[in-house]
Amino acid sequence: MKPRAGEGHEIIIKRRSKKGGHDGHGGAWKVAFADFTMAMMALFMVLWIIQPQTQDASRANADQLNNPLVDGGAGIFDGTSTTPLDLDGVPVQVSPRQDRENQARTPEEDPGAEQGDGQPGPARRPHYAESQQMQDLAKLMETLALQLDAEANIEVQVVPQGLRILVKDDAQRFMFNRGSSHLNPHFEKLLQRLAGILARVENHLIISGHTDSMPYRGVVGGYNNWNLSGDRALRARNVLVEAGLPSGNVLQVAAQADGMPLLPSDPENGANRRIELLLLTSQAEGLYRELFGEAQVRVEYRTEGAQLSAPES
């Protein structure tokens, strides 16, 4: 540039070209690092959520290996049961032999195995015939009594005819109001939970009501201990059925009054008041059906004389 007039020096202007900055000093790496951090945090969250479920499953499997009768130990009622039979939170094992017997049944032997149109029927229920199996059920009922704070209200005995279950009063709680068939809520819950166990086996049962020998006084209509024990047994039967026990599982509801006291030497003692459930073995049920059914040879008296009548095949 030429100097202006009056100026003694020349002004020189330099123009430098702008070059692009280095990529390493940009912000793109920060975006990539943020995406990586977010992905890792999501992964850790997923692992943290599924870890308790994995631990519960491992604990349940380990306890099942340690105890073949009940799985879960302290968690027996927490819903983690994996046994073939889950009795309302109280599981029970089915022996392999019994399971093979159930699978070998034909539709004629087990109407629930297959219905008319070929559709599968209700799930098969095991039939307990051995003393050891009855003992397993007894242990489950004792565990149930502990859970419901009813140790003094239920007594379970393995007898030759099957499993005898006594539901009775204690010092603080009466099963029924005095002189009535009104059921105490504590015992109603106990019967409901028992129904959950009894409903999962095929065995039939007999329900009987028992009273002490204290007589009614001034009651109009002849109502007595026979009526009372029958009404109480029927009330217990209705609670069991309403709670899920198949009605066909009950073969008999009996009134015993004070005829079979637990304390024969003290028949007026309140300990004689109870409801008894007798879960029958196959042999005991067969004898019962022979006694009350049509399976025995009978003598029929006709005008031409007495004749033997054999049962129809």
C-alpha cells in the first residue's frame, strides 16, 4: 500500500488464513462417555433387581434337598414351594410309587382322568394308604396348628383306620358357644385351613360331633346333646366344604353326644367336647361300604322262603 501524502512510512497489513481446530479438543467424546455411563448404570440396575429372586430360588432348592417333606424351612408359607402338592402353603411330597399308581389309572378307575369329549378332567389327587403317608399329613397339620396358634386345639393320631383328627376346646377358647352350634372364628379359620389339606388327597372321611354329659335343662321341644352334637358336626362339615373340600369326600356326619367321652372317668368334663375327623384308609373305607352299602350278601325273606341275594357285579 502506498503511503499517503504527508506520511513518512508505509502501512503493511498481513492476513492469516484460519485453520480448523484439532478433533481431540472437541466435545464429541463427552457425549460418547455419557452414553456408556448410562448403559452401565442400566445394567447394574437390572442385576440389582433380579439378584433377590435368584437368591430366593437358590435357597428354596437347597432347603428342598435338605428336607424332602417340606420345602422352604422358615419360608414354608411364603409361596416358594415347588413340591407336587402345595397344600395352601403347606407342601407335601407324593411318593414315586404312589405317583406311578395314579398315572396308571384308567378313566374307568378314575373318572376325573378323562371326560366324555376327551378333554382332561380335574388334576388327580393321591390316595394315602400307608401309615408313613398318614404320618406325613399329621406333621403338616401340626405345622399348621403352630402357625395358627392352635396347638391346644388340634390333636392328630395315626390309627389303623387312617388319620384321626380331634378339634377341641382349650382353657381360653371354646369351639362352640355353650349349648349352641355357633362356631368360634378361631376354630372356623382352623377348619378352613384343614380343608386346604384334606381337599388335596382322595381319601374320604367321617365327621362326628361329641359333647360332655351335662344335660339340657328346661329346653322345650326335646332338644338334647344328640341334637347338639349332630348340629355341630354338620356345621363343621359345611365349613370344610365351603372352604374347598369336595362334598363327596365326606362319607358320614355322625352325632355321638356323650357316648364316647375322651375322659370316661369324668364324663361331665369339658375336655370331652370336640369334633373328630377320621380320614379313612382304603381298607377302612371298604369295610364301611360293606357295612352300609350293597356289597355284601343279604338274606331276603319272601313268601316262598328265605333266599340269599348276592351283590351285582
